[in-house]
Amino acid sequence: MIQGKSNLQFSEDSRPALRLVDIIAITLSLFLVMAWNHVSFSKDYLLLLIASLVVFSYTAQAIQLYQPLRLNLFTQQFLLLFASLSLTSLLVTLVLFLAKEGESYSRLVLAFWYLTSLFALIGWRLLYRKLKRNSYLKGKNLCKVAIIGMNQTGLKLFNEINNHPELGFKFVGFFDDREASRLEGDASLLIGSVRQTIEGAQRNEIDCVYICLPIQGEKRIVEMIQALGDTTIDVHMVPNFLLNNLMHGNVGRVGSLDTISVFESPLSGMKDFYKRSFDMVFSGCALIGLSPVFLAIAIAIKLDSKGSIFFRQDRYGLDGKRIGVYKFRSMKVMENDAVVTQATKNDSRITKVGAFLRRTSLDELPQFFNVLVGDMSVVGPRPHAVAHNEEYRKRVDYYMLRHKVRPGITGWAQINGWRGETDTLEKMEKRVEYDLDYIRHWSIWFDIKIIFLTLFKGFVNKNAY
């Protein structure tokens, strides 16, 4: 995602103001609805307001509502708003019901407060969007952008800028010291050398420069950065190796030395807290709500074949540590050795009840216990048998990075069709590809999306047997 001085994203500095505007909008919505319904403001409504604002702030942060979003992704922002406000309303209503305090509040006020708040939160964002767009269309506050490096990476960046004028960028041109025969793309877009970039910056013709050079050109990059350090423009690096291999890309510090993380879990600090608290609430509710299903499956397994109801198998969990993953027993054997044979179509080891459980993924339900105790997550890369891990870590690049987060009951790879038997190397490579994509782009909203899609794509699958 491109960023700059004048684009339409919410910057880090503006996020506290955005949160404040949301709080004011929700508060005013309550007062407006109460006045319209002739309901007096009391201590009960004050407590309700405070609780709702706290829950909304938590859920909004958890699903990354205030992350930088381009205006062309306004639909996504609307969905995030809807999810955050809806979760807040449901949680607060549930607490009122359990505490038997519902009679203290007008149901009409609660319903209209939700709707009015939703319109208010969307409305001010639409107004902000329109004002910024009009400003850019008039040529005001545009960020003049230059790209150093007329190569595939530079051309991709140019296409992003060219295809999204609402970002507030004005493309100045490409700058490159190489001969024309070594350049890629339309040569007419090349307007000068790197030295001319510096001269343009000093004349205020450029506000921001993106350096799109391969890491092999380290010496040239250092020289460019040193030269650009004599200007006041913003300088960004877009090297190919970072785009392809970074898992998280945080800037850190060891003493006085700056570092960039290449392989690091995105779930640390408050993010881990958000995901863990979501997992605990979801798995707890699932275990309570599905208890009749658990009982029915347990009885069916005992009637169908001899053996235990549950099956425990060693898997790799967070940071590659071994965990015991629970499933409903679906086979006549209980393999947990150094060699584990994957289930295949018409596998004779699978029981009659087990075949149904595996086709519908109901055999995975006991893993909610794993989620509750912290060994697993509701959403994450599916855990493989230890024997399969040891096999594929040697054959698939970055395979073990799947374990930078807790394994999940469902995952991004599974709802995209990469589940079941991995009888070819390509299938495992695709699964790992989707797992790493999930880790790079994790958010609570992403988890909710995957859970929702699992209801339609994840339970029954032609590859599940």
C-alpha cells in the first residue's frame, strides 16, 4: 500500500482524532435518539454509554478499523465499521440480558441508537472522503512523486499511482542512470538521471521519492540516499527482496542500531491479546453451544466401533513446540508415530461414522478445547502431523514459518480449497503459500471473514476424506 504526505489514508498522527470523532458521533447519536423518544438521560444510560464506548474502542482496535485505508477501499472500511458496531451492540445487549437489566432501558432507544450511530460513523467518513477527493481533483495538496528505477518494481508502483488518482499523488516521472536499452517500460516516462532527482527536490518540484532498485545495487542505493539526505523530501525504499520475503517488516532497534524484521510473528503485544481474547470467547461459546452435538457424535462413535471417543495426535504448535491436538476418532487405528500415513479416498482404516465426520469436518470440533487452553487458535494454519512436518520442511521453502502463529481449526488455505490429502508437492506448496499470506495480513477482521467463509466452504469439501 502506497503512502505519502497528501494521500487519502488516515495517518498515524490522525488516528487519535478519528477515534475522538467516532466517540463524539456515538455519544451524540444516543442523546439525539433519547430526545426524539422523550427519554430522560439517567445514571443507567450513562453507564450504558461508557460501557458501549469502551467495547467499541476495543473491537475497533481489534479489527484494525483505524489502520491506514485508501479511499478506494471504502467498502472494506464500511464492513469494518459495521462489524465493530454490531459486535458492540450484541455484547452490550447480551450483558444486559444476562444481568437482567434489560427492563431499565428502552428497546426502541437501543435499536435506533445502533442505526443512528452507524449512519453517523459512515456519514462523517463519506464527508471527509468527498472533501479530500474534491481537493485533489482541483490539484490542491497533491504529493509530487518521483520513482528511481525504471524496472518491474518501479512500473508496478507507477501503475498503482496511475490507476488510483484518489490517492492524491502527482507522478513526476522516472529517474534512472542506466542506458535506455537496459530500461523496462515506456522510455518517454524517463525524465532524467538520479542527479536530476536531487536538483528537482531542491527546486520543490518533488515531494517524495521511491527508490525501486534491487538489493544487489546496495552501493548505488547508499550513494542515492546520502545525496537525497541533502534535501527535505520523503524517501521510501521498495526493494524486491522485501516485497517477496518479508513476513512482517517491523523496524526495531538494538541499542543504537536500527533493524528490520524479516521473519517475525505479527502477533505480539496487544495484537496477541486481541486474538487470544477473541479465541477464548469464541471457543467457550462454541463448546457450550455445540455440547449436544458433542454428545451425539460420542454416542455414534461408541456404537459404530470399538475404541476411544477422542484421538490425540502430536503436532507442531506455536514456535514449533509440540502440542497434543484432539479430534473425534474417525479411524480404526491410532497412528502417532514417526511415520503417519495420510488418509486417502476410500481408506479402509476409516470407520463408517468416521467417514461422515471427516467429510463434514465434525471430527475437528474437539480442537475447541485446544483453543480454550491456548495451544491453538480458531483461525490459523492447519497443524500437520509431526512426521509430515519433518518431511516437508526440507522440501518447501519457508515451510516452518507457518509456526510463527498458533495453528488453527480452520484457515485461509482450507477455505481456498487447499485441504485434505497432499499427495503432490505442489498441493503442499500452495497450502503453505496461503498460510504465509494469512500470517502477513492477519487481523481480527480477517479471522472473522475466514470463520464466515468456513460455514460455506470449509466444512464439506471434495478433498476431505
